[in-house]
Amino acid sequence: MAKTRLLRSLSIAAVSAVALLGASWAALESLDRAYPPPLPDAGALSSEVADRDGALLRAFANPDGRWRLATTLDQVDPRFVDMLIAYEDKRFFDHRGVDLLALGRAALQFAGNGRIVSGGSTLSMQLARLIEPRESRSLASKLRQLLRAIQIERRLSKRDILERYLTLAPYGGNLEGLRSASLAWFGKEPKRLSVSEAALLVALPQLPERRRPDRNPEGALAARDRVLGRMVDAGLFGEREAARAALEPVPGRRLPLPALAAHAADAALRNRPGREAHRLTLVKSVQENLEAVAAEAAQKLGSRVSVAMVMADAMTGEILAEVGSAGFLDASRSGWIDMTRVLRSPGSTLKPFIYGLAFEEGMVAQETIIEDRPSDFAGYRPRNFDMGYQGDVSIRQALQLSLNVPAVRLLDAVGPARLAARFRQAGVTPVLPAGEAPGLAIGLGGVGVSLRDLVQLYTGLSNGGRAKTLRDGSEAATPAPLANGTVLEPASAWQITDILSGVKPPLGASQRGIAYKTGTSYGYRDAWSVGYDGRHVLGVWVGRPDSGAVPGLSGYDTAAPILFEAFARSGLAAVPLRRPPAGAFKPGRDELPVTLERFSAPQDALLALNVTEPAPRIVFPPEGAHVELGAAGAAASPLVLKLQGGRAPFRWLANGKPLVDLARRRTATWQPDGAGYSTLTVIDAAGRAASVKVFVE
């Protein structure tokens, strides 16, 4: 009977215990749901702007004025994580928020010594304190922290807990998070910390103000060395490695966080508000190098003179580096103004596109003679920069010397409206005074363009005639690709590149295999230089943001040396200029057909010859026609070419290369020499030309 009563009592006790445990668990579940821990992603983070590879370009303090950079385990050296866990919470991966052994040890030490010898807080408990700071060090606040740690462990993985701790931990002053501390104290990302540096950053969060290395180097040194000693005891590394690490000094000052690409970073935050992380197309090393070149150049030029630069990938339109001013915080240079986007007079930098259109029309070859003499174009009398004239020069010499009169002669022939239309086709809209149509003055800088516009146009020269829309990743939305980005036909773009690659480098600069053009605006207000190789385009502007004159300023003497220096220090490998496309032709002077020996304006030729016939027009093949090649790679039979109008004799050209001698008939034949686009041109006796573009398949 007694045994039966005992068994019954034990059963009741067991059931009661289970019931009590269940009720307690239900109560905890209910309490947990009613009072969940405040677990935002990581609080208010600092906004970050990174380059294409994720390297930090610029960071902004969060709304509380704290530097709190998001930190993931992938951004941290695994050895640092091992050291942190060994020092702070060696059973981190085994407990569920509370380490009972550590708490018991801490309690016994406190009872035996009358003071706290070691803490029993886990990393989860420390995270609980970081997200919900305690008002006092009371037993109640400690119990609350303990319960919060259990709640956190129920909601987050161990990886999440570590990453949030590494993002929120204090490191002195307004530094929060391991990345902020690593950059501020050592100028590097936490992936590259040395053993000594890692040990200091393990020690700092416990007493961040008392161990700040800039204010208490002795306390920082002692704390670091204690961590090193504990790591030896934990077996993470040997005594000799710890001894070597202990020989390193602690940092004596706090470093500024990266502040590169200030204008682009501001644009990213302005155009995409609410984001904490922004990724640009820039390359950090290139950006850093070009900013240094701009700052050094501006220092030599004077207090109110600034420098702006844009370097882009001509094949994609991605901006690799952009310097809006020589110093963002330099008030004397109005450094806050992004001079890559301000409309200015481009000087002579648009001339290559005038010559390119003349090549397309078959009006000129490189060795065609053109006059550089005082001329009057319906009241417009352009003069050269040096006020002198060269007389008869070749087209190649006229462009290389940037002579004004020949450029205006060609623009008068091809038409200013056509030049402006080609710019718009390439995605750039030149700005003219309200109500004005494009005139001859745009060839000498009488139009407003920005440095970015100019670089976008020159991507077409580097990229075989196809301009690319520039973008840096700061845009509010991804720009749509150009529907038709042709600024010049491939053969014409190559002719211009061949000429510009022969321009002498500025004094003291070495030839880098680039083609480049300079320009100076009226009144010495702007100096320009734009250069390119087979992949990269770099534009440089020099001047005063307030449009004040700078005596002696010029594209060749001021901007070109900066261009060559920036190319040399960019760190980018040089890419050879493009080879001539199929059908490109560069005749010598003695090989020129009579119609290309000397350029004369079409209207002059018409008056001299008393021409009454209509201008020539190619009627076959029509514009955009497709011509099929035979199996052997040549057309089964020559293609018949037909024209109407014009005055005989006629000269036919394919991609600038004469087909046959002068002919009086209005038909000719052409044997394509390869697949791809070809331009067919006919020139009549009056110098009038007509062209069509066909595709050979």
C-alpha cells in the first residue's frame, strides 16, 4: 500500500512538473511574442558609396552623427572573428544566448574577490545591450539583458548575431562597427588587418573611450597586449607571433574615412534617397589618382583656378573616374560646383567632327589642300588663335594645327545644322542662345557643352564612330541605350583618329599612343584637352568656375599636360588605337584624284563654272541597301552604280578610295572587297557630292 501511494505521489509530481514546465514554456512564448526584442537591421546605418568592385569611395555619418558602416563576415578576416570569439565568448557556437558556465564562474569570482574579475556576458548578451542600452547596472537590467539574449538567439542565426555585433559595437568617439573602426584607426578594410591591429579592435569595445589609442595610447597598448596573451593561451597562435605583434605601435591619430568622388557621391544620394548602399561604375584607384593629379595641377595654376576631369570606357559608356573640381571643400575654387556638368564654350574641341563630316561627304582627303587666309562668310570673319595665317595647308595640317579658317570653310560646306544634328544623334544637345539656329560660330566654340558631353562625343571617335551614353551609376534610373549613337561613319572616325594621333605631345610629355585635341575658349576662360586610346577617353577642363579670364590659359599649354599626366598615372593599361576599317583609304598627295587635290566650297565652284544642272544623286543602290557576296567572298558580278543630275565628269569613291578614272557616263561598277558597311560617294565636276551607305553581306 505504501509503495502504491509512493508511485502515485511520484506520478502526480511528474505530471505536475510537466504541467508546470509546459505552463512556463507557454508563458515564455507569450511573453516573447508580447515583448519582442527591438531588432532593426542594424539601426540607422551610414550611407556608403562604393566603386564597381565594392571598394568604399565615400561614407556619410548617419542621422545621429555616427559612423556606422554595415559589416558582414565576408568583409572580415576570419582570424579576427576567431580572436573575438576566443576573447569574448569561447562557447558562442554552443550556447543559446546565455553561457551558464561563464555566469557561474563570474559569480564565484565576484563572491571570492568582492569585485568583478571577469564578465559572464555572451556576444548575444552584448548585442542585446547594444540594441537596447541599459539605464543602470542593476540586477534587473542584467536579467533583462539575459532574457533578451535568449530571444535574440531564437530569432537570429549565429552568423546574423556576429554581423550585427560587428556593425554596432563601439570603437571610440562616434565610431561604431568594425569597418568604421578599421578604416578610421588603420586606413584599411577589416579584411586586411594584421594580428596586432585585430587584437586592438577586439579590445576596444569593452572600454572604447578609456582605450582610445589617440587619447590613451598606454591604455590601448595594454589592452591589446592582454588580448595577444589570451590568444596564445587559447592556442590561436604562438608566443613568437604574439611577441612580434606586440612590437607594433598603436595608431596615434584617427584617420578620415574615404571621401573620393564627392560630386558623384552627392548625386547618388540625391537621386536615390533612402538607399544606404550605392554602387558606382568608378574604379577607386583611378579616381584616387586623377583627384591627386587635379589637386596638384590646380595648386600650380593659382587659388581661383579649378580642374575637372572625366575618364570613360568608350565601349560601354561607363565612367571610370570623374573629378568635379580640384577640391570639394576649397571655397576659393568654388569646389562644391561639379564642373563636369556645367555648360561652357568648348573652343576648338568640336573641330574633329567637322572634318569627319567632310570626309564622309568625300569632300576631302588628308592631303587635300585647303586655304588658311582671311575670309568673310557673310559677315563672319574668323581669325586664328595666334592672329596669323598659314596660307595653303593640307587637311591633316589644318586639323593638327587647329586652324580656324579651314574649319569654318568645311563647316560652311557640310552645314552647321547637320553638325548639330549629328551631335544630337550621339546623345548630346549643344545649347545655343534662345531662338538661334546653329551657325558657323559653333565650329569655334560658339555653343554650350559640358565636359561630360564632350567626352561622350569623343567615345564615338575611340569606338569606331559609335558614341556611348555616359553613366556613373548615380543616375535616378538607368539611362536607355542610344537608339542611334553614330557620330561619324567608321572610316571617317578612323581618318580623324589617324590625324589626331599625330599631334605632338605637350612639352615634357612622352608619347602614349593616344589621339587628342585641345581647345581654348574666347577670352581665356576655358582650356580643354580630350584624348583617347582604343578603349578609354579622358577629358580635362581648366578654368575659373565664375567664368573669369585666366591670362595665358590655353588648351595646349595648360590642359594638355594635365591630360598626359592623368593618362600616365591612371593605372590603366594603354589600349592600341583601332586599326583602319575595311575600305578605309589614305591616299598620298600624288594619288589624289583631281577633285580632291584642292578643297573649294561648293558654292564657289558653282559660280566659277556657271553650273545650272541639279546636284548629283545616287539612285542605285539606294541608301541602306544590302549587297550579297558570292561564296568565294566577292560579289558574283560587279554592282552597277547609277546616278542622276550633276555635271560630268564624275569621280566615284568607295570608302574614300577612287574606283575608276573620271567618267562622263552616269553609271559605274563596283566590286566589294569585303563584308560590312561601305559608303559610296560620287563627286561631279563642280565638286558637289552625294553618298549612300550600303551593307555588304
